[in-house]
Amino acid sequence: MLTVLHPQVRAALERIDVAYEVIECDPALADTANFVAAHGYSLEDSANAIVVAGKSDPPSYVACVVLASTRLDVNRTVKRKLGVRASFASAEDVARLTGMTLGGVTPIGITGMPIWVDSRVMTRERIVIGGGNRSSKIVTSPQIFRALPNAEIVAGLANVME
């Protein structure tokens, strides 16, 4: 089953001592809402990785991880932490910076940029995250983020959606 993961994600997981399960995913169902509906997971247990670009010269980038039931606070928390205005990175920049496919981007295996994890993610018993492509997902403990050298837990990174 590991073979369905993106190669850099698989390599990163081999270096991390946290239990995980790999789930094969129909690429047409890779978007979070479709995946949870098809596989019986909840939005509260699903975490999305979102790459944000800081409006500096050159641009700065950060990968943010938030629960699917929340919304990344780009205009306040991310902007304040980056020290500059911020916006979502383009699909082209995400692919170039992460080497991963949009709709399957995961913080596991991302290097060269910080990873900010909303503190709400850490309260879950388990989370579902992308496998680096649209054909796999990873189910694991949120403690996996503590094993990533470039990850930081951030309070208030996301807001609950209304």
C-alpha cells in the first residue's frame, strides 16, 4: 500500500516513528469533502495543507495545516507571523515548492519552508491528511507533526467556519 504514496512522502514517513495507515483513494474523490463522504471520515478529523505566499521580495512561503472544519486565518494570524501581507500560493507555486499534486499536498515530506499547524489539529485523536498525490491519504495521530523538524504548533491559525 505504501507504493500509492508520493515517493518523497513515503521516504519521510520511513524516518518518522509515528504509526500511520495508508488509504488508496480514487483521484476523483481526493478533495476533502468528497473523500470524507465516500469513506466515512469526518471533516473534524481531516486536515488540509495550504501553502501561503508572503508578499515580500522575494516571496516567503509557509505550509499551513488546518482542520477541514476550519478556515485558515490568512489576513490576521498568518500575516502577523510572516510580517507581510499574505495570500494563497498559486497552484504552480505549490507544485514547484512541494513537488506534490494539488488536492493531495501533505506536510509530510515538505522541506525548505516552515510548517505551521493549527493547535486545533493537535486535539484530535486521529487525522486524515494527503499522501502527496490525489490517489492516497494517510490516517495517523496528529503527533506526527511533532516529529517534523520544520513544524510549529500555532494557536489561532484557523477560525471555525460558520
